[in-house]
Amino acid sequence: MKQRIITALILAPLVILGIFELALPHFILALAAITILGFWEWTQFVESKSRYLALVPTVAISALSLVFIPFDAFSLNDISSAHYAILSAGFIWWIIASGLAISYPKSLPSWQQSTVLRHSFGLLTLLPFFWSIIILRATNISVDPYHGAKLVMFVCFIVWAADSGAYFTGKSIGKRKMAPSVSPNKTIEGLIGGIITALVIAWIFAGVFDIQFTSPVHMVVITLITVVISVLGDLVESMFKRVSGIKDSSNLIPGHGGILDRIDSLTAAFPVFALLYLAF
């Protein structure tokens, strides 16, 4: 626990500083590095003779997305059908993935033996995550260079609040299991506690960051959907780790496991929030 706290105290300020202070091109490079590390960890979930070979398809397709989808500040502020398509793909994937996790192990035979599906799952987990963050980070950047950073931070805050609220509520009064075959510690009561905590944080930071929603109901609905999907996103990674027989995605972050262990909820939350916030 001590190592976990020390690592968090070092990493959290660096993450916040990077979100707010890195110029957009440097921010994209940093996020690309994190995404590639995530793809590397995902190769453990793909049955392949070589993890290096397993890395090639997802990285190649991700690189092609940067060729065909514009990522300069002007284009990211004038969101095209291609941008919406990749956000929509992420949104649909997380609905499907949530169903796979909740129905596990009954859902297992539908994908366990397919290497193509396992590759696709990794791509759908990390590529929309990457694009949704840079789209949010670039929002209104020509008017307010920090507006997009506040949006990115807003999503992080509501997800972290939901995680904390779910943990403490589940520990205190949790009884009914959400998906005992995947994660025995997650409860319905914890989920409700996480949602309430996230809604409070969303209300506070929407005001602090001056994030405009069309109405309070709009903010509540977007936050609610984002948080529920983020909790299920955590379950999805737990499902893949359980099937692969591993505890942590790696030991890259002392006391915290790997990249995927730290961003599992965020990979689900960002594309869902970005699509709902920008499209509606």
C-alpha cells in the first residue's frame, strides 16, 4: 500500500500537468506512447507465438487511422464523420463488451477461440480511447487553450470519484454481486454509491471548469451513462485477465500493475462521454 500511495503521489501531478501544459502535438505523442504500451499489454490476451507479432496488427491499424483521420487542431475542432465514426465504434463496443462481462462465463465460447476477435477487442478498447481524448483536448483550443484540458480532467475526476465511491460503499454495505464470476468484490450497492459520488463531483467541477451542458438533466444523463460504462469497463478487463490467467496487465507502474490496470475504466469512459457531449 505504501508503494501504491507513493507512486500515485508522483504520477497524479505529472498526469495533470501533462493534460494542461503539453502543447497539442506533444500531448498526442505522449498519449500515443501510453496507447502503444496498452497494446503491448493487450498482447497477453491474444493467443500468439510471439507478443511482438501480436502487436503488429493493432499498431498498424492505429497508424493508418492517423493517416486517414485528420488530427490537427483545426480539424479536431471541426469534427468530421470519421471522428464521429470512431467515437461511435467505441460506444457500441463498450455496450457489447459490458454484455460479455455481465454474462460471463456464458459469453466465453463466443470469442475465446478467435484470435481475430481478441485482436479486435484490443483495437476497439484502445483506439477510440486515444481518439476521444485528443478530440476532447482540442475542443475550442483556438478560443481557450485550457478548455479541452478541463474536459479531459472532468472525465478523469468523475471516473476516479465513481471508483472511490464504489469502493467505500461496497466495503461498507455491499451485498449483491454485480458479476461474481468476473469480479467478486464489485456490488450493486457499490455501483450506486459510485454513481452518487460521481454526480456530486460532476456538479462541482462543471461549475469550477465552466463546462457547458445544454441543461442540468443533460449533465446528469451523460455523467450517469459514462460512469456506468466505466465501471463495466473495469469488469471487462478483469474478464480478459481472468481468461488469460494473469493478475496484473504488467508491473510497469510500481504498486499499481500495468497501464491497462490504471486506465481500464477510462478506456470505456472517454469515448462514451466524448460522443454524448459533442453529438448531443
